[in-house]
Amino acid sequence: MAAAVAFVFAASCYPSYLAARSPVPGARIGFSNTMLSIRLLNTLLHLLQTLALRSYTLGVVTALLVSLPYSLYVFHRLRAENLVTARDLYRALGLGVVLHTPVVLGAQMAGGALVRLLSRGG
């Protein structure tokens, strides 16, 4: 599971890195916003799972203490710097809803494959 979490983290950091290298409205910021939206939606799903099950679920503390404030802060800063419009953010959230499950499942599969590869010695 740690490898899957690492892939999800990398999948959200790399687009942010690309967008920071060229902070001009366009595809890089759109891609970064979409990945950030996926991170925000994942946070909300962790919270909903915890509430529905009425017990602790893995990742909920990190989601609430790290991912939620980070996501909201970045979205706020992008708007404050006029790098994105409200429409851009809504588009990113819509794409995030559509892509959340494939991205998270893909990261889990990639993490599992990495663990199997490393456990065989390379």
C-alpha cells in the first residue's frame, strides 16, 4: 500500500512541478489542477468512508491534515494570482471526478507491480 500511496503522491507532485516551471495559464496548469482535484476528491472519500463506517479508516488523518489544506491553499493561490478562472477549476473538478478511480487504481496496480519487482531482486 505504501508504494501505491507513493505513486499517487508522485502523480500529484509531478504536474505541480511542471506547472511551476511555466506558470502561464495553459495545459500544464490544467493537468496540475486535475491531479490536485483528484487529491481533493480522494480526501473527501476518505472522510466519507470514516463517517459511513463510524471508525478510523487508513489515510483519513493524512488526508485531512495534509491533502485538504494543501489542495484548498493551492486552488486559492492560483485564483489569487489570476492563473486560473473559476471555470478552469470547475473543469478540473469534473475531470477529477471522472479520472479519480482510474488514477487511484492505476497507482495501486503500479505500486503492487513495483513491490513485486523489488521483492524478486530487481
